[in-house]
Amino acid sequence: MELIVPSRRRRLLLTGLAAAVAAPAVLTAPTFAQPKGAKQSEKETPGEEVTPPEDLMREHGVLDRVLLLYEAGMRKFAANEDFDPGLITQSAGIVKDFIHDYHEKSEEHHVFPRFRAAGKMTDLVGTLEHQHEAGRKVTDTILRLAPSGRSNADDRRQLVAAMQSFITMYRPHAAREDTELFPKLKDVVSAHEYDAMAEDFEKKEHELFGADGFEKMTARVAALEQQMGIFDLNQFTPG
């Protein structure tokens, strides 16, 4: 089988049929992907490219993991546990850098205008854009209050309220985009625009974070989860 250089944008997907044919053999080699902009291999078939909606949904996964960090921090505050408030600052820094300044800008520059131009889901788009503005203000508040959240009771109260308000808004915000807006994106753009959008996302990500920006952000989140004590998924299994 031909090996293709890894890239977040183009990767071969194992289908259920392939898995069935391979059973009961154990897969020991990773799936590799084609670099962005490279010509499609003859072995590749349409549908294997990571689409703009899939890309945006992955980034929502980073956001949701930060929300879990916020919730862990709130529990530690409530229990009066001694922990480094810098973990909250770093978590909010990921939100600012990766969500507000990259992910949301991608939506505002490339996704929302397409729906407005098509006259579709404009009320939802307006609400989502307003929530982006509100979210940036809340993140600024979190960044301002986090350093003194352990030592100052009033700052801690305001910090916890800010984190809770952020979680309360962004959980339904991301869920609505994932289930209503993003699945309709292909209906309001041409095939060329759809492909160009993926290229634009990739280009901007590289400008801001270098190669493999998504992987770098997930690594940052994982490191914070380790320090916050929530990395091991087994702890969340009931029973």
C-alpha cells in the first residue's frame, strides 16, 4: 500500500467494509494522509477529504474539553482545594487564541456570510455572531480574574460566575452549529467554494499556529487536563 505523508486535512478513512474484510486481523499500521494541495492518489475516492464542517466540529471538541477544565476548576474552588489558578488562565488562553481568534473568525469570515447571502438561517447566524461577541468579553473577564481567584473571595465569585456563564452559552451554541448550521453549509456554497474554504482554514491555521495547529492545541489541552486531574477517562465511568 502506498504511504502518504500525514496531514490533518487529507487522510484515508477506514470504512466498515474494509474493517470487515480485515477481521479478525489486528491493525498495526496507522492510516496516513495526503498533504494539502497534493494531487489525489488513484487509490483515493471522493469523500475521503476532511470537509469544512468536520474541521469546525473537531475544533468544537477542543472547546468542549476546555469547558471541562473550567468545570473542574469550579469544583476545586467550591471544595476550597489548593490548585494553581494559572491552569484557568492557560485554559482561557486556548479559548482566546484558538476559538475566538481562529475558529470563530473562520465562521464569521467564511461560513456566516454564505448563509446570509443565500438568505438561509439568518436569525440563527445573527444569534451565533452575537454570542461570539459576548463570549470574547467573558473570556477577557476570566483572564483578568483568574490570577487573583484563589486569594480574593470577590474575584473568585466573579470568576466562577464568568466561567459558568461561558459554559452555559457555549454548550448550546456549539451543539446548534454542529447539528443545524454546519450540515447545511454545502447547500449554500458551490463545490469550488466548499473546497476553497478548507484551503482557507488550513492557510490561516498555519499562519497562526504553524503546521499541525490542531494537534498542538489538543496537546496543550491534554497537558492541562493532566495537571487538573481530569485526563483519565476512567474516572468518569459510572459504577
